[in-house]
Amino acid sequence: MKICYVNPTNNIRRPIAELAEILVKEGHNIGVLFPVSKECPTKNWVANDRVKQSAVQRIPVASWYFSPLRYSFPNPIQLFKGVRKVVKNYDKIHVWEYYYPLSVMTLLYAFFTCQRDKIILTTDGFVGYSYKPKRPRWLVPAFKLYTQLFARLLFKIPPIITTYGKSMLPYAEKAGVPMSKLKVIPTGIHLERFQNVSNERVEQLREEFSIKDEKVILFVGMLTERKGVDKVIDVSIKLLEEGMNIKTLIVGDAHGKNIYQKMVPERYKDKIIFAGGRRDIPELMKLADVLLLPSEGEGLPGVVMEAMAAGLPVVATREGCTPDLIEDGVGGYLVRMDENFEGYQEMILKLFQSKLSKDNAVKIVRSNIFSFRWPDVTKKYNNLYQK
């Protein structure tokens, strides 16, 4: 079968890259349509490299990068040509998200050329409903207006819409998704990558970051306000001020200048470390004692799935589909969205002081992640495409 994924941004999403790679090996003809611009930084984007190194057909759309939004706007002519090409040449077009230009154009083109039966739409959340960014203030009302006036019409185009978890269903209904066509299909995880980790490499990391007997707090993600990097720093500073023997590793890249480094006092520069973009995430998770993710908006967070596969306890925000992964007090703790950094601090202290240590949590979180293995999840997507 010929399947094309419509990836809305320069950074190819992990689920698209991994699913495409698996389906190619199964004998399918797979393509990925995505915007690309030379100005947009793509260093250490593992998913992009995975697609580039595989037999997946890359279909780039020339775009203009707009740094304030960290997004590349497609050239309209190239956008139309790219969408026309994939709708004409592929049996199924799997579109990710409903509000990016690449996604919207694909949905509309399929509708007006009477080929909507080829379309599947997937979204990991609903801005203004499941995710309500605080800044800029106009963003939530703007997205709600867009959803009510336009997105509700787009939702009628694809025969099938999928989202990652059951926690997203109430928000989907509020956003106007026809519930009769909505299915819950999660993303997957390669368990073996996080369970077969070199102890030698972990010890090398321990030396690299001068870690002796400290408890290690790990953050992995883009350095953005949505991911709660400021809360990671606030929690770490407070714990250090209270005499806790910790070291925090902040792993990820910023689009442009890293504004968060200035938040770390000089006396704690060797305790709160910006490690940059890394490819050794499995080893870092084996090194760490807790994954901290105080995010304000997630779908089904891949980094939490990876932590579960590694047997790493998690302290995260109770939002998006995170509760579909972590049961509060079992393998980690969930913090309410309306709590400030003290809520995360309290849960980290609780984790360090309770029986929910890393050793005790390994079996729990690994057993919970088995239903998210890619072989099982791929079967669900294959059934979707066959139908």
C-alpha cells in the first residue's frame, strides 16, 4: 500500500518517523510531506535523521522560516504542487493536525477533488480546549474562534479521525469533532532501545556531568514556555536552597537564543546543567532518578513513554493524555495544572522519600508500557489503512 504522512512542521514528529520506518520494512511504499527551510535549525532532530536514512520518500515543501513562531510557512505554489502530488499518487494520506497550512491544504484539496476517502486525520490535542497557553493572551480565543468557524468544517472531511488517548475525548467533543468517526489510537515505543542500555555508557555520562552521589532530575524536550522549563529551574533552585543533594540535567534545544540560562544563579551553574540536544536519551534515563515534565500542553508525551520504557519514575502535569500513561502514585506523580512550581517540588520530594524509588518503580512502569509497543500499535494503524 502507498501511504503518505503529512507532517505539518520542519521537525518530523517521532510517531510519524518511527511508524513510517516500520511500514517501509513491512513492504509498504511510504512518503512524508513536510515544510523545509534552510533557516530553520534541524540539528539533533533525531526523527528527521531517521527518515532521511531510511527508504521513506521525503517530499519537502520549500518554506519561509518565521522565528518568532518557530514555524516555516510553505510557499503557496510549492504547497499546492506537493499536496496535489501526494493526493494523486498515494492510496492513503494520513494528515497530522488540523490547523497548520500543510494540513489544511491537504484536507481541502482532497475534499474539492472528491478524494476525501483517502484521508485520515490525527491530532494530539485541541488548542483552546485541552491546551490553553497563557501567552499571548489572544491565542486561546483566536484558536477557539478558528475551531468554531472553520475547523469544525474540516473535521467533516476525513472519514476517520484519531487521537492519542481517552483523556482527549471530552475536549474533542467540545471542539466539535464528530464523535462517530473518532478513534483512539496511541503512538508506539521501541521498548528495547530503553531496556538494553550500556552500563559503560551510563558511567561515561556520570563522569561527563561530574555526578557522584547526587539524585539526578532529568528534563527532556524543547526549551519553550509550553514545556515548563522555567518551572524545572525554579524547582531545582528551591531544592538546592533547602540542602538537597541533586543535579538537574536539562536536555533539549531552543529555537534561537536560550533565554533560560540566565535564570540559573552563578552558584548553581554546575548543579543545573543545560546539556543541549542529545541522542543518548536512553542512557540519560538510566542515569536519572526522576523525569520532570511540568508541561502546560501535551498530547501523549513521547518522553514519558520513553521514561516508562526505561523504568524511570515521572513527575508531570496532569493534562493532555499524560494520565493515560501515568497513574498517580504508581510509577510517578501527577501535578494539577493550576499549581505552581511548589507542587512539582513537593512531588519530587515525596518520590525521593517514599518507596516509589527508581528500583521499585521499574517493574510497574515497564508493565504499564507494554500495550504501547510498536508491533501492537502498528497493527492498529494497518487495520485503519486497510479499512
